[in-house]
Amino acid sequence: MSYNWNWGILFEQSPEGIGTYFYTLLLGLEWTIITSAGAWIVALAVGSVLGIARSLPGRWFSPLAAAYVEIFRNIPLLVQLFLWYFVMPELVPRAFGLWLKQLPNAPLYTAIIGIGLYMGSRVGEQLRAGIQALPRGQMMAATALGLTLPQAYMQVILPQAYRIILPPLTSEFLNTIKNTSVALTIGLLELTARARAMQEYSFQVFEAFTAATILYLILNIVVTVAMRLLEKRLAVPGLGVLKK
């Protein structure tokens, strides 16, 4: 039995009554962008703390950060999202749990936090590698000039480390965008969820997921080009980068 191709389905009215099928895919792309941007902000913040903690001297910070990385990096993202969305409201006080369940756009916030915390463990390892790639004399010179440890990190170590790890960060940003597709399992109507809904309504599975694939490719190409331009703009002559 042959498959009946119908690319015109993209421009037919969706049963949801909000526009054409293609318009619904664009709405899904919008949610994908919002989710990935929010999750990336969380990942950078958490990853920065973890990367710094794992490079600090001392007995407590590095082991705690290492434990976080091993836990979050080795539990599948799907399981983590289920834990945040379905289990967490049952573990907190009842009133707070009810508030979480009734929160508008709860799948969006859960996806941003869950994906952000998961990707933060990966970003933390990238930053730790960037800090360790710097000569040890950098920190010694900074402290010799009278800088405190926080000042040395903020003014000397981190500006160089972030430049070194820009290529790996690009890969992690792309992974964050792709990981948003997992959020359809908790009810977030991002791009993959919209494509799935389209094929269920129209039975045109290849058209739906081909269009979604093209939109993902366009988004990822834009991010890649932007990160490459940022990498060139921030490049310091003689300062190497970590390749991914």
C-alpha cells in the first residue's frame, strides 16, 4: 500500500481552530525557543557554580559539586522531568503542592528547570575543563597582585575559561534545544508535540515530521552561526580553545 503524499496539508486549517497546521508548528517552535533559552540560562548559572566549585581548593565544595554532576548527568532526562512534574508536588507541603499543580504553564516552568539543571551538570564539567586548561601561573599571578580569590576568578580566570570552552558550549546549547522535545511527555506543546498532534489529526506523518525537522535544522543553524561569530569576536590571540 503506497503512501499518499500531501504537502498542501501544511496550509490546511487545523482542527484546533488556531490557524493552519504550519502555523501550529510555528507556535511549537516558539515554545521550543522559549524553553531552550530559559533552560540555557539556568544551565549557565548552575554550570558556572559547579565549574568554579570543582576547581576550588578545599574539602567540601569540590566533592559536593562532583556528586551533583554524577547524579544529574547519569539519570535520564525523561526520568528527571517526571520526578519534577509528578513526584515533587507530592513531596512538598500540601498547600505548596496544590499551588504547583495549579500553576499556569506548569509544564513550561518544569521543563526549563528540569532541563536547565540537567544541562548545568554538563556545562559545569566544560567549565571545569576550561579552568584547568589555564596555566596555574594565572591564579598565582592574580593573587600576587593582591586580588582576592573571588576577584581572581571574576577578573582573570573565568573570562579566559569561557572563551576556551565556547565551542563545547555551542554543542551543549544545541543539545539543550534538542532536549526540549522530551518535554512533550509532561504536556508542553513544543515543536515535536505539535508535529505529533498534526500527524494524529491528519495522518500525514512524513509531512508533519519533515516540516518539524526542517524547523529544527534552521533553528540550530542560526544558533551555530551566532555562536561562531561570538567565538571569533571574543577570541584572544594565543589563547587556545577546547574542541568538541
